Amino acid sequence: MSSEILNWTESPSIDESIEKYEFHEYEPIAGKNLNDTGGEIRINIELQDLMTHPAESYIQFEGRLTKADGTAYANTDAVALTNNGLMYLFKQITYALSNQEIESVYNPGQATTMLGMLKYPDDFAKAQGLNQLWTKDTTATAVIAENTGFGVRQAHLIRKPTVKGTFSFIVPLKHIFGFCDDYDKIVYGFKHTLTLVRQSDDDAIFRANAAGAGKVHIGRISWFMPHVDPADMAKMQLYKTIETKVKLPVAFRARQCETTTILPSTTFSWRLSVRTASEKPRYIIVGFQTEKDGDQEKNPSIFDHCDLKNMYIMLNQDRYPAVDYNLSFPNQQFSRAYRDATTFSEKFYGMNDLITQSNIAPADYKELFPLMVFDLSKQREKLKSSVVDIHLKATFNTAVPAKTEAFAVVISDKLLNFESDGSKMAVVY
């Protein structure tokens, strides 16, 4: 027991360095259709004299899921938005400061689903998870009585609203961007821009055949950003720092999602994007999906093992892991791969394994979420100071089915600076 319990003369400490912390709402540029496939939805925060806190900002989506002809689904129709379905409405989401790109995530549906399955604890969906449309599937089927997660989403969207299909969900920016997940400080002196590139609704909807084709109509998108008003003493110190032409180092783990089609074969080799000396890969998450693209009757939030036998990553000449996996998913031989996936949050966030409570049970790992996770965080000094070439190599016990896509989420250390010229700030790489 700590001796602190004996210190009854200690004065209480009250932090009064912030006078106001208020969320302000920002909407897309006027005249933009929120539902045009391929269209850009851009939200700007123009005022550059604001102190903002992007780490706690979020996007609110309001809209309605209906049949393709605009009529409402019935209470009994087996249809809902996909788990994490709002992210599947977009093919790219980008965050920029004063027109300088900070982070851009392609395939945000798969990217955020793969990372979310590894980082969110098991009880997340029981509370705030549904508020951001995160309720994982428990089977691959669109059967309400069998698939608990699907049933919860169907009830929330179809059975519960007075106007069937209406929804309002919130997605934190830290769900999308490593910058917002890691950089928990105020940002001052920048114009903020959030750009979302719309794509087809099909991957955002999961339904049984009998339910009939659906569509998603987004009625409103808002970006809520905290404005921070420090107390006078704290504000004076912040302004003095800016006046000294300070260079503020910014470090975070950027996320990038790449995809490619795999030809029917028992071998697979994929060269991922080269990383420069200032951007070092630390983790790579890989998943396969067979015939799940653009089909509302297929679920793009679950993945396929494709009878994978082995997979490894080459960083230049260094291999991760050193020992083959020797997998056979049909024969329950995946314990090492499962361990690497379920210990990710412990490593990534520095949490104790007793409180991370992995979201994936062994049976779910085999049938629904067979994600391969590679820990590249320990590297030789030579790798740290050089351009890194990334090769993924895999073998399969049987030929990969046709129409299979591979997704790789590459998480890399990224370094930049917020630099002051005495009055305003700039992003410097």
C-alpha cells in the first residue's frame, strides 16, 4: 500500500489552464451532392487563429437506408448497414492542414475494419460501439436469428426508428487517422480540410436476397471540432512559443491501405509501396476477401483465410517472422497467427493483456477475421536509416479462389514539424 494515503495535509490540485472547451460544427462546401459516386465532399475550417484539438474531433453522419426505389423496408426484412458501414461509403478520406496533406487513407472501409477488429475490446460494441455503427458480425450470413451483430444493426436501423431506415452515427477521426489517434495536443495556426471521396453504396449494405436491393441516402455530414480557449497565463505562454519561431516535432503512426487482386495460384508475391527514410513501417495487417466487392449480399466486413499456408514480410533483406507459420485453417492449425493478431493492441497501445480483451475468439478468427499481423517494430540500424522496400510473400495449401483481393494496412512512423515564422504556422517535412 502506498504511503500517499498518510499525506492528509496535501493541498488539492485543480487544473484551470483551460477556460473553454467547446465543440463547433462545420459542414461541407455548399452545393455538393453528398451521394454522387466519385464526388468529393470537402469540409474546411478556415479560421487560422483557432486553437483546436483534432484528436477528439468526430464526423456525424445522418441519412436513411431504403429500398432502391426509395420505399421503406419492412420490420422483417433482413437488411442493415455493414458493420463499420459508413466507412465503406468512401474510397478515400484525407486530412490536410493549410493544404498540406497530413494523412490519406484509401479503402477506409477495409482499413478501419481490419484495425478496429484488432484494437477495440470485446465489450466496445455493447456500449458506444453501436453509436459509430460498430457491431461485428458473429456469422457470415444475413440471418437475423443467427448473426447477432447483424440482428442488432437491423433492429437499430429498421425496426426501432419511426421512419424506417433513418440513422445518425458518429465516427471519431481517431478511428480513421493515426494522426488523430496519436497526436493528442492542440493545433494552432492552420486551415483544416477534411476530404471524403464518395463511392457506391453496395459495400455499405448487407442483406438477404429476399430483402431486395437497397441504397443509402446521406442527408447530412458534419465535422465537430473542439475549440480550446486557454486561461490567460497558458495562452500567453503558447503565444510566446509561437513568437520564438519554434519548430514543433510531430510524430504519429500513419495508416495506409493498399489492395491488389490475387490470381488463382498457390503462390503470391506483392511489392508494397516503398517507404522513405522518414517513414518507417512498424506493423502490417493483411486480409483476403473473395467475391465481396460491390455485392450487397456479400459482407465486406469479414475476411477469408483462402487456405493460407505461410506468409512473411521482407524489409529489404530482413524477414518477418523468421520462422514459417505452417498454417492449415481447415485443420485448426493457426495458433501462432491468432496469437500475433490478438496481442496487437497490447503492443500497439502498451496495454496490459488482462484488460485488452481481444475482440476475436479463435473460432471467429478462422471463419470471419483471419487477419495476419506482422510486428516490424524491431529493426536493425541499417534499416532505420535507409529507404525500405516491402515485399509480401505467401503460399497456400490450395489455389486461391478467383476474384480474391488482398488488403494490406501498413502502419508507419511518420515525422513532421509544425514550424512558426513568428506569426503563423506551417507544416514542414
